[in-house]
Amino acid sequence: MTRVMLIVNPSSGNETAEEYATYAREKLQQKYDEVETVWTEKRWDATRFAAQASKDRYEAVFALGGDGTVSECINGIAEKEYRPDFGFIPLGTVNDLGRVLGISMNPEQAIEDIPKLTTRLIDVGKVNEHYFADVLAIGSIPEAVHDVSVEQKTRLGTMAYIMEGARALKDNETLHFQLSLDDETAEFDSFLVLVALSNSIGGIQTMIPQAAVDDGYLHALALKRGKVVDKLNIVPKIFSGKVTENETVYYRPFKQGTVEIRENKKVTVNVDGDEGDALPLNLKVLPQHIRCFVPEGTDKEKLKRRLV
């Protein structure tokens, strides 16, 4: 008998998750003998549910929610010796992992695709004792994003992040970072340091074009301190896929490393959209660690790009 656990976050996607849960269950019943539906009420519930599914050796875990729910589920299975196949229906504000895996951003279509899904192995990042599937963000902009409420995200979507980020950018507050990545150490002042697993950050799929979900690397990108005009000049390069070529940008692919600051203050990292640990951070990549469901016909070459 095959079993799948459907983990539903009722506050995701403009609070429409409940409308899709029944439909998702119906589609999952076409693939599995037993479908168990569980509902999150607080942070880390999804991690606890996914860990239980792993312990009970369910064939699969599906998440119905946003980036935070996806990240929590991955935290629940990443450290386990037995890891169920993982799938999700994107309902959140950004949904970076769904975009790079070719999953429809239309929840109804994503659910409709469930019976004919195939699988791909994807990388997972580890930060201290936790795991992430998308991106870490450190600096004044992520600090401001921490203040975005659920109500703001529900009402404004991605614009809520943009508004708070713009306010932080105007303040021009930087930190002095030290990054030790594989065999290289770099120091600089920056208002934003990112560590990503794919080319999509904040829904922008041209941010780090060299990155792929299964290339076996983490990708560090930092915007160094500079004049306002320098920051404005970076914007068109982001959308043209040339931001990593800018002299005011630090970029480095790596497998393991540390991130710390020289200032004597508490600075927390934003992990897949939620507040995470305080610096310093120990980072490593777990190559092709989780088998993830993707739509049939997804371009394999795109998913298997390697660094050149």
C-alpha cells in the first residue's frame, strides 16, 4: 500500500489553501492508495509532519503552501536516512523553487498535473543545523523584510517585500562581512549578501544565470557598498542576467564555507523567506539530496546545467 502525506498551510496564497486541499487530495488519490491530510497551525508544524512521514516511510510528502512551507518540509526530511519523494503546490508570494522546476504558478494547474508528475534530484543547502531549498539573505534589506506581516503579504504580495526593501536601501546601512568559501576568503562592506541554490531569487530568474538546482554548488552574491548611482546601474543588469559581471558585485560558487561580520551586533539571516539563525553561519551544499516531483516534459538540459 502506497501512502502520501499532504501538508497544508491554510494561511498561504492569499489564504486560499483550503479551497485547493480537497482538489489536491482527489488528484493524489490517483497516484497513491492512502492520502493523509494534515494542517499547520504554527511555525515548524510542517517540519514535524514531514519528519513523521519520513519515520513512517511514506512514499511521498506534498506541501500546499508557500516558500516557507516548502522549506519547513525539506527540514523535516533532509536529515533522515529515508527521505520520501517531495512535491508541492505553490501558493506563496514568490515560489522560487517552483519556478525553476517548471511547476505551474497557477495552483489549479499545478494540482491538475499531479497524476503525471515525474521526479528530479535537487540540491539542498545546510545552514548551521537547519536546511534550505532556495536562498539565504543577510543585510539591511532582509532585516527590513523580516518586518513584513502575513497581512501585508496577503494584501500586497511581492510588492510588500519591494516596499520594505526600498526603504532599507534608502538608509544605506552596511555591514562588514567576511566570507570564507572553500579556499577563498573575502572581506567587504555590503547591505545585501545572498546565498542561493538556483538562478531564481525573489522571483527574478536572471539573478544568477550560472546557477542550477542540481549543480552541486551554493552561489554567494553580494552587493558591495557604493554610490546610489552604482546601485541603480545594477538594476538593468539583474534583468539581463549580467549582475555577476558588475565590479560592485561579489560572486562566488562554493561547496562549503562560513559567513560572519566584524560588527559586535546580532544579525539574523532570512532563510527561504523566514527569519533564521544569527550570524556567524556555517554553510554547505548537499548535492542531489532530495527527489522532487516536477511536471512531465520539463527541460532536462535546463535543470542539469553545470558551471562553466
